Amino acid sequence: MKRILIWLLVLSFSVAAARAQDDATQQQINKLSGQIQDLLDAQAVQAKRITALEKDISELRDKSNGSGANQDDLQKLANQVQELAKKQQADNDLILKEIGKLGKAGGSSPGRKSTPGVTTNTATAGSSAGGKENGYEYKVAERDTLSIIAKAYRDQGIKVTADQILKANPGLNPNSLKVGQKIFIPAPAQ
């Protein structure tokens, strides 16, 4: 009887520890999601600034063509636009890094690295090339999503997005991928 009580006690502690770990992981995911949203908001603000500066530059060019605007003003505005563009690129890199962290925290398949084979697929109605397009045939594995598949290909140096995969596979329902189902992964444009 004592053994049963001890086993029940050990079991209850292990269940509590697993729940605490799940809660901590969820909190980390929520925190990273919030940070990514903040970065996206900051990027939108910078895009508005760049647009305003481009408008100012255009107005100054118009003035310089008509009334001889100051060349120093134009140079100053051009430098501001370049600085904002650099900041925007840094934000983009940071966003991609945070998304990568979320992908790792989300439980992607770490041991799964297959070498994709190049295949050719008849272009779809949404394809811009017309005719055939190069790409890779991929067999869906357990717990795969289009995002996980796209990330796995990007990790191998093949730049593809989940949206591009979806467009290359008309009729594919991303919410009901089946294990063993073959999908076409478009190769990046050369």
C-alpha cells in the first residue's frame, strides 16, 4: 500500500513539473511574439518616415530645378534616407532572427534534414513563368506545416516561403497536410 502511495506521489510531482515547463515555454513564446509585433510596428513607422523623406527630396528636386535649391539640403536628406534604410534592414534581420527562435521553440523536427531532389512541375495558372518550373518534390512527414517545410528548405539555402509553396500547389489545404502526401517546392528564381 505504501509503495502505491509513493508512486502516486512521484507521478503527481512529475505531472506538475511538466505543466510548469509547458507554461514557461508558452510564456516565452508569448514574449517573443510581443517583441516581434513591436519590431513590426517600429518598421512600419520607419517606412512612413522614409516615405515622408522621399517626398521632401522630391520637393527639393523640384525646387532645385526651378529656383536653385541648396545642394547641401539635398545631400542631408539623402543621408537621412540612407540611414533610415539601414535601420529598416537591421529591423528586418532582427525580425527574421526572432521568427527563427519562435520556430525552434515551437517544436520543429530537428533531426529531419533530407536532401531535396530537383524536379520539374508544370506551371500553374498562378505561375508567372508559364510552361514548366523547376523545384523539388517533398513528402510530408508527421507534424509538418508549410512554415516548417519552408524553413527546412531555407536552412539548406533554398529561399522559399510558405506562400510560394501554397501557390505552387493549387488545391492544397495547408490545414490538412497528410503524412506521405507529395507537394511541389518551387525553386527560387534565377
